[in-house]
Amino acid sequence: MDSKARAEGAVWAIGLMSGTSCDGIDAALIHTDGTSIDDFGATLTLSYDGAFRARLQSCFGGKGPVAAVERELTERHAEAVRQLLALAKRQPSEIAVVGFHGQTIHHAPAHRQTVQIGDGALLAKLSGIDVVNDFRSADVQAGGQGAPLAPVYHLARAQGLAKPIAVLNLGGVGNVTWIGDDGMLLAFDTGPANALLDDWALRHTGKPVDVGGTLAAGGRPSDAALAKLKSDPYFALPAPKSLDRQHFKALADAALSGLGAADGAATLVAFTAWSAAEATRVFPAQPREWLVCGGGRHNPAIMQALRAFLPCPVRSVDEISWDGDALEAQAFAFMAVRSLRGLPLSFPGTTGVPKPMPGGKLHRGA
């Protein structure tokens, strides 16, 4: 992009995301002033090996070897920064800030608790770049849900698109951003996405994901199991609302008991699509279309189920030239710049916080 077209005060920023699927680190480079994005740089994904993924998941709920895992997690993120800079042929001095989400191991906003492990000071030291982390705590302490946070980035990316639209992110948990004609935002976690299905696939096939949706495609959803899953009180709560990755685990274990591998996977796919469709009940107006990002969009069974459950067109964000694999990492780069400038990250319509809230903690690099 011609530098003359760039926003005044825009800087290069790196975003790092390790989502609830616990499959790896997404890293992305963008050029932004915190209100618009005028250029996109390199992206990459560093996958976690099975052993580290297991150690990471052992810390859910604040249990297990949290301190040791946090250090290793931070070192892996520093390596992601190093590789991204090498790929982009840039020096640390050219980067204004790193947005470091860390890994959520506990999320209970009703108790004003949310925990993302990841040592921001250590990452700043290892990378030599200023780091912003701990994006959610200020929102939760102010009475918000602390999630989802990407809606402010979705709004920036959606300039020029016909509205209203819904942006559905399918990570470990599903979340949706509804964007109105006037830029109004409504956002919340819809329900499960990949986490339950990944855990089911690992248990029944030894693979950490249902590759290509083939397991689910070979089964049929159980109406009885779906009825049990739909009974979760979460779906009756008003929006905005948010979920811990483990929220549905006990219910799913009980509901799917006795089902074969394929039928269980098919049931979880149907549950994911149904919960997204339930979200439409609280939208101020029906969206013109649903744009799907996150790892779940790579699963044909999930995409087929969404098209069956939703009453309007459903397509991957890649079809409108958004990078669906890098979108959340880009969002945290964007939010890190907003944090540096004291701009709000969350809003009453996105997390339920009483007023627009800034957030994040700054750690100075070398």
C-alpha cells in the first residue's frame, strides 16, 4: 500500500493468539492507528505438539504446573515473534507493540474472575518490543464479561460491507459479532465450537481434531442427546454473555454417553450450529449474511450444518479477502495499539460493561 494512503500515526504491530482450541499460536503483523487498518503484513501459525497441549490443558481451572507452563508458553510466543519478524524481514525496532493474549485457563466473569497465563514482562524482554497483555481483566473487574473482545476489530474490517451482518468466530468456543447499519455492536459467546468436538475426536480416534469433518459426516445427530445439550441454562441468559471452555464438558459427557464416535461427533456439530442459530433471537435485526472465521470454518460438516440451521447466506470470511486463520491475532495487534492510545476495547453491547472500557497492561521492551 502507498505510504501516502496510510493513516497518520499508524504503526506496525504484532498480534499473538492462543485460543481455546489449544492447537497453537497464531501471529500476525498489521499497520494501524487503532481505528483503521491500512496494511497487512506476514502471518504464521506455530502448532503445539501433543505433549505441550496436554500440559496446557492440565492447567485449566488454575490447576497443574501453571508457573512452568506459563514460562514455556511465553517462550513459545517469543519464538513466534522471532519467526514472524524473519518472515517479514523486519527488525524489532520497526514494531511499536506486541499484543499478547496469552492462554485463558479460567473464565468466571460472574465472580469477576478471568485468568490468561502468559508473562508479558518476559515476552517484552525476550522480544525487545513493548508488549501489551492482560486485555480482559479491567473489563471483568468493571462488571463486564471480558469477552468477546474482537468485535471492535470486526467493526473496523467491516467498513464498506452491507449491513447488518454477523461475524461468527468458531474457535474452541463460538462467539458472534452483530454489526448494525449505524455501526452498533452486539456480541456474545454463542456456545460450543471446536473444543467439545476436538476432545471427542481425540478420545475416540486418537486425533486432536475431526480432520475434514469426516467423523461427523459419517454419523447422525441424536435427538435425545441434543435435547439434553439444549437444556443448558446458558442459552436462557441475556446477552452479552461469555463462556469458559469447559462449561459444557460435564453435560456433554452425560448427554453423549453410549453414542458411537460418528454419531457423537455429528451431535456436537449440530449443537454448535443450533447454538449459533439461537443467537439470532436476540439480534435487533436479522443479518444479511453470516461471515465465519476461526478454525471451525475448515470443517465442512460444521459449515454444512450452519447453512442448514441459519436462514440467510453463510460464507467463510476468506471469500471477502479476510484472513480467517489470522483474524484473531490481527485483532490483538489492533487492540494493543488501541490500548497504547487509551481507546476502548469493550463496550456495553459487546461485554455488558457499564461504559466503554480501555484495557491491557504495558510492559516495556529493551
